Amino acid sequence: MIIDSKHRAWACLAGSSAGVGLTCYIFYSRAALHGPSGGSVPGLIFGILAYLAILFATGLSLRRMVPTWRIGSGQSWLRAHIWISLLSVPLVCFHAGFTVGGSLATVVTALFMVVILSGILGLIVQQFLPSRIKSTVPLETVFAQINLDLERLRLEARARYERTLQAMLASQVEVAVVKASVSPDTNEKQEPHAALTPIEGQQALLEFYETKVEPYLSGDPAFQSLDREKLQPSIAQVKVMTSPEIDQSIDDLVSICEERRQLLSQMKLHGWLHDWLKVHGPLSMILVILVSLHAILAIQY
């Protein structure tokens, strides 16, 4: 999600709440004889508020699991999730008095910081990756259709290659028919197939497709670093060995390879954009469980 003016209300709410909390904490810490403590009344209030903030932030996951809920839009929930999660950081610090208690509290605090930092990292990534995708992947497509598009490109390249070979063969037959119709050395007509000879560059095109284009489009790991620059020597060689009429077909094959490269780049960038959730989400759920356990044990003892 891009941070824009729509976040202003939640940002102001979180900022003002943190400011009020800081003011209360300063008075409370100065008045406490033995220093701030999570077991004191103000400490418990801060702890309850932090717990509610964490539960509210976790509500985004529940909202996503039940998309039919008509409780606000997904974007509104996400904006609230960001700023309430950030608000929970000072609340947790005020609750603990900027110290770490027993072993469970230490584990909870460490996990809390990992969850918060992973969320901040994901938020930072979302600020610049979408624009990078647009600038580096002009042929961006729907992510869910990328695998289908990759297969489509492979089949399209194959069909283009076969049509080009057929055109070259037709040209060869046409030349052979002309030569066979009137032979300068004899007055007799020759059979068309008697004059057939390999077309110049046909073997070069075949090698270019089968040793460069087809392996790359088929996903051969050894060819996945192939790009236009690395293809340039092969492109120049095959164009020299073929007639100018074939240049457009070669350029089409190169363009198909370039489109595949862009789609693979989109997949990679999309992974960076969303894979952090595979860490952030599960750890958030574990955090809620441990915080709840921490609260129960604190009440009991």
C-alpha cells in the first residue's frame, strides 16, 4: 500500500495517541517510587491498550479470510492496520517501562519486534517496487496469468519459426521451379525436385531457434540468464546468413524472448512485494497467542 493523503486521519490519530501516552508515562514514571512496572495500574492500562491494538491489527488477517464481511473496505482496514500496529510499539514500551522481564516476556518482546520490523520492511518495499515494476516491465500482465502467458509465448515462437521455415521452403521450391522450367544447358525441362538445394541460412535459423530460443522459452535453467545483449552475436550471425526477408521473423523471435524476460522479472519483483507476508502473517498469529498467554499468566501471578 502506498502511503498517501488518505492515511492522514489514521496517522494523526496514532501520533496524537502516542503523544498522550508519552505524557502520561512521563508523569507516571516520575511518580512511581520503584520505577515504572508492568504490574502497576498504569502499566496494566498500557498493557491492555497494547494488547487491544495487537488484536485489532490481527483483525486484518481475519478480514482477509472472510472477504464477505462488509465491515469497512479492505483499503480502510489496511490503513488502520498500519497505524494501529505502529501505535502498539510505544504502548508496549510504556507497559514494560522500557525493560524486559522474565523469559516469556523476553520471547514476546523479541517476537513483537520481528513482526513490527517485517511489517515496516514490507511497507517500505511497497513504496517503490510497484513503480519499478512499471518502469522495468512495460509488458506487465496479471500476475495469476503469467504462467499461461509464458506457455503462450513458447507456442507463439514455435509457430513463428515453423511459418518462417515453410516460407523459406516455398521460396526454395519457387526458385527450383524457375530453374527447372528452362535450363540453359539443355532444351529439356527438369523435374522441380532435381534442382532443389539447401537454402542459404536455413541451417543457421534452425540452430538459432533450437539452441537459443527454444531452450530459453522452455525454461531450461542453463539459458535463463539469456538477454538481448547476450543474443546479439547470434542474431547478427543468423541475419548475415539469411535473406533480408527473414529479418522480421528473427526480430519477432527476439521480441518474444524479451517479453518472457520481462514476465520473469515481474514474477521476481512480485515475489519481493508479497513474500514477506509469509513471515509476517504466521509470526503475527504466534505473537497473539504468546501475548494472550503472557496476559493470563500475569493475571494469575
